[in-house]
Amino acid sequence: MISEAQRVARPPRGSHAPGEFWFYNYWGFNALGTIYTRLTRENIFQAFDKRIPRPIGMQDFQPESDGHFYEHPVSLHPTYATFLSA
């Protein structure tokens, strides 16, 4: 969920041409996570672990402790926070 300061700073949708301005918005990522989990019936953090960290040899990622869902009262799409080390 965005803070009030972020909400105030956000420019009106369509006020800039594509590619000329950037403002972080994770809603699309959250919606995609909801679609993925509903279609595959997989835990998104387990699926991520199976497809990226394990195949490339990441040692510190643990899906049970490094992946967190954050529910929002204004959206049916939770945030899929993933904590990774470099």
C-alpha cells in the first residue's frame, strides 16, 4: 500500500507519454501474483524458489521465512514481498 506522501506525489495517469517518466507502482505485479497462484495453485514463494534460487545456486533464500504476503484493505491482490541477499 502506498503512503499518503506517495499518493500526493503521484502524477495523474496519462499525464506523461510512455517512456518519459517513471513512478513506482507494484499493483500490476501484485495482480499477476494473484493470477499465477489461482491458475497454478502453487505457493508463489515455493514456485519462485524452485525456478530461480535453487537452479542458480542461491544459498540464503528460504521461501518459508523470506517470502511474505501483505494484505491490503483496498485491494484483493496482496503484496508478495521477497527478501533476498546479493
